[in-house]
Amino acid sequence: MQNLKTIQRASTNRQMGPLERAVYRSDWQASYAYRNRSLEGVVAATNASEDTQDLGGIANPDKRIGKVQNKRGFGALRKSLSQKLDAASDESIIVRDAPAPGVIAARLLLARLFDDRPEILQNFASKDAVVLVDVPDAGAYNRIVHQWRDVLALRDIRFLDFARLKEETQSDDLDAVYVLSGKPLATSERRAADGRSYVAIQLARPIMAITPSAETHLSKVLLDGATHRVEVPAIDADIVRKVIRIVTGGHCTTTLPQHLVDRIGLHELLLSVRFDRSPAECLEKLSSLAKAKIATAGSRELSLDELFGLDEAVNWARSTGLDLKAWRRGKIGWSEIDAGVVVNGPPGIGKTLFAKTVADHFGLPLVSATYAKWQSRGHLGDLLKGMKEDFEEARKSPCVFFIDELDSFTDRGSVRHDHKDYVVAVVNGFIEQIDGLHGRDGIIFVGATNDVRRCDPAIVRAGRFNRVINIGLPSPSDIEKMMRVRLRGDLEEEMIEHVAFLALGSTGADVERIVKDARRRARQDERSVSVADLRSAVLGGAEDLSLEMLNRASIHEAGHIVAKVVHDGPENVQAVVVRSSNKAGFVASRNVETAGTLIDHRRTLQRLLAGRAAEELILGEAGDGSGGVGGSDLANATKLGAALVASFGHAGPHNLVFLADHFRAETVLESAYMRTAVQEELKSAIDEAMQLLSLHRNALTEVAARLRADGRIDGHDVQHIIDGCSVGNGPVSHVG
């Protein structure tokens, strides 16, 4: 007959506390009895008196819970857990139901929570304890509401249901109050809930409240009066191992990878863990279900760990999440939380996805609004009314309030058109709502904009939206990680780094589309997705470059990377020739922080125009690949040239005259006089780029040959080529 001596081996990563150990033991006994009932009919429990020492002993709860001061019924809190176990083991256990892995997991998690916070049960013996327990998992909540008194050894306490409280309720009639609320409080119910909460607190008895989320399910009176606020943890590998051990009676010899454990909930445990399966079979089934869950998950069902390319924003979310937990425990006030952020970056980088993921991470509802949504209500009065209603709704309970297109609330000082009064009224109304005078407690503000410079400065200052986080296009390594996340385990043994480089310049939305296109192509061909599918999705099915265009693209990108390495060194720079007619090539590099001097900006202009200069130097004339669209080399150089002569105070015939913000090139270029000044800057820059590349012509041609042959070259290889090549016969560059 198997005994309890093997129980300790079930927990190799975590030491069990007294409550968890008691749950583990009682559930083990019941499960053992069920598995052996066919042999013995009514199965006697194992000889617990002989095996208690094999569990390491059960600590006397008097040491964990402490002496009880109240004379009315609180002595039950002092009953020894070890005595209760001994009493249970002296009786025969009749078990008719199969061991339920969902119940076992929920019991273990609740016990672990209170083992980790022993002071809660110590303080529960006092008259002032108001304990709020959040159980975010619906399945766990449904089981814990039936098990909590047994798990916490509170069966003998005289509890009164909060719902039955009346003003005439006497403290002599009860030892404590419990609140079990599985549904959010409706607005119409809050007044009555507040009244009962005052009655409960005035009874001077401990209160235990268990809900999915205290903010939305309990009266604010209880929230304000809480002495402890805790959350039942999620299922982890240790819980999975213990549940399998209890239900099957066998040991798990392997452990599931963390990314699979993260996808396991009570649903998966109930489908996988059965008494008639071996631990290996249970793990195999769990793995299969977790992988299927990952494969069918929406492309936007991501965790913070899966938001690549948004590092600073993710760090803010993690920090704010920690403060939010501290606030829930009553450790800090809301004013200590960094509860406002603006995510600034180009379309498609994942700003909306970030807001959704943050809300999920915080366990808060997401409220979304835009200027356009409010404007659709009608005239100015309707707009302001709609805005006010959304803010009032957000203030009813903690939430993440996401406001997209924040730059629609434009800088009031820059408005010159006839509708200025309308714009000013809208911005003033918005500021009035986000201002602390209306109450900001419980609201995490997340704003999103493609250009924060267009926002009214009063909106993004500290105290409203506290900080601005600038997000650029993802790096090749981030693109690869994004692809891996969305591939959900497919191609995990394949190299896709080169595909990520081909996709450089893509946003998160582009990567999502690329993977969807690759999957669609494979699905319609009734086969597994391949690296070739990914590459085709990146290139959009475009034809390969002709030999002539491949040669030109190689020379163009060689010019860019040679100039970059000469100016900034070889670190973090790579050139790629895509060989596709819709995307010939590019140079990827990390921006080098500078003081923004005239020489700094003119070097940037040279690098922007170096591709065009290389074509002119080697081929005699440039193609149109440097320009043609916004975001091209020529477009970016023109914007920088306009800033030099009209914004930064660096160049032009009247360099100290400020004409426009540095990002408003179109305003500067309206003047023929200023267009001439910009042209002079660009002409000087391309001449300097020609001189630089002439000096390194031999290296330029060798780098171009490498790109033509291999499709890629990094900065260190370029530096090696430059160092090994003789200097060309061109004029010496004057690049400062």
C-alpha cells in the first residue's frame, strides 16, 4: 500500500506552508481512497500518525495565527491544523467522487496565498480586519467560494452573510462577516451596498470579502476600510505538478516549458488531469491543449512579455502595475501612481494593442474614446456632453482610459483659422475633464498619437498625461521576435533572421499582416507554413530585381553604409539589398545621439544623400529611387534642410530668424526665397557626400560587390574593407 512518504517530492521548487500542506494532505488522502476503492470498497485513510513527520510536520497555527483576543467564538482560529489532520486520519474516508483537479488547484492556490501572508489570519482575529481577496480567474472563483472556510481552517467561525446584514443585526449573533460577490455592483445597487458596509464595519467584527475584483464588485466603503487586499495567484508549474501528483498518485518526471504553463488554466487541467492517466499522459494532454490555445489565439491576444519594440512603454506598464498592486493593498495613495502616459509614434506600431494589453495586465476594464467619436455626437454642446459622459463612466470604477488620436486636441496657440473658438472650447473641455479637480483616482490614462508635437502642451504636461514615450519602428531583432510570437510555435526550428531583415521598416501591424498572409498561403495549399511563405509575404509577391537594378541598388546602399561607418563607426549598422522590385534595399542603424550642431546635421544630410551620390559617382547619374515618396531619402533630407534654415538657427541667409517648428517643412517651403536656401544646403551636402565617397571609392565598389553577391553586410565588415583598401583618387572630403 502506497503511503505518504512520497508526498514531499511533489514540490521540488517551493516549500509548502502549513495551510497548503494541510490541503495537499487532505486532498491526497481523498484521492488515494478513490483510486483504491475498487480494492477495498470503503477505503481506510493512510496511517497519518506514522507519516506526519514525512511532511516535515505541520506547524502549530498558534505560531502563525497568534492568540485571539475576542472572547466570542474566535477561539476556533486557534485550533491546531495538525490536530485536525490527525482527527481526520483516525476515521475512514468514504469517497464516491473522482478527484477534481479544478477544486484541488483552487484550494492549493488559496492556501498558498495565505501562507505567503500569515499576518492576514493573525490580524483576522482582531476586530478591525477587512480582508479583500481578488480571484481574477472565474473558474477558480466558483470553486473557492465553496472551499475557502475549509482551506483557511475557519469552519467553526460563526460567519454571517453580508447580504443578510440589517441595521438591527447584533454583534453577539456572529463572529465575522463574509462577502461573496460574483457580479459587478450595478449603479442602482451601490447605495444599499454602502449602507450594509457601514453596518458591517460598525459591528466591530472581521470581514472576509471574496470577489473577482474588489473595485467593481464591492462597495467603496469596504475598499476604503480594507486592511488587507490580496490576489489569488495564477496557476504555475508547481501547482500543475502537485495537482497531477494528487490526482494520479504518480510523480511528474518532466516540466512543461514556461510559455505553455502560461496558457494553462482550470479548463485545461479539467480536460487533461484524470486519476486513470499517468503523469506523462496528463502532461502530454496539457501540452497539446496549451499549444492549440496558442495557435488559435488572436494575433492581438498578447502579454506584456510579447510586446516587442515597445520596451520603454512596457517598462512603464510593469512599474505602474507594481504601484497599482501596492495601492490595492493600501500601501500607497493613488497620487503616488504614474497613472498617465502618451505613446507617440507612427501608425501601426501597436499603440492600440498596447492599451488593450495594459488593461489586461492590470486586470482592469478598457474604456476607449476619440475626438472623432465625441464629435460625431453633433454640435459643440453635444460633443462636450459625450466627452463628460465617458469620463463620468470611467470614474465609477478603476479602469484604463484609452484616448486615441490625441493630436486631434491641437495646440490652441497655433490655431489661425476661423473656427479657433470651437477648437479652444473643445481643448478646454478636455483639459477640464482630465484635470484632477474632477477626480482621477482609479483611472489609468493612456493616450496615443502619431505626432505629439501637435498636441496642446497643457494636455501632455505632468499631472495630466504624465509622460510621453516615443516609439520608433522596430529593429530587425524585434521584428523577428514579433514574427515568432505570431507564428505561435511554427518554424521554431527554422532560421528567420534574414526574413526579419527584409521586413525592416515594417510596423507591428505590418508584421501581423505578413504572418497572416504567410499562413493563408500555406493553408490554401493545404500544407504547413514555411520560411518561403514568410519571405513572399514580406516582398508582396513582387518580381526579382533585374541584374541592372540589382547592381544599382547595391551601389546605392553601399554609399549609405560607407558614409555611416566613416561618420559614426561600425556598431549597430547593416545594409541589405532585398532583390525585390518593390523594395530594393535599405540600411538599418541605431541613431547616434548628438548635440544637434550644424556639423551633426550636415553629416546627417550627407548620409541621407550618400546613396544618390554613389550612383552618380559610379554609374554617372542617379535613378529616382532616392525620392518619389514621403519618407524617401530626398524627402527626409528636404525636411532637415528646411529645419536648418528656418527653425534650428544654424543656416540660411537669416539663420537666427525662427519661421516654423522643425517638423513643419511644408510651411517653410511655401516661400520661394526659403526653397532656394534649402536647395543650397542640399547641394552642399551631396557635394560633400561625393567627396567622401570619392575618397573611399575602392571600398565603395567592394562593399557594393559584397551586397550584390550576399545581399547583406554589417558595419564591422565595411570597416574592415575601408581599412584594407587604398584611398581612391577623388578629392579629400571636408566633413568636419
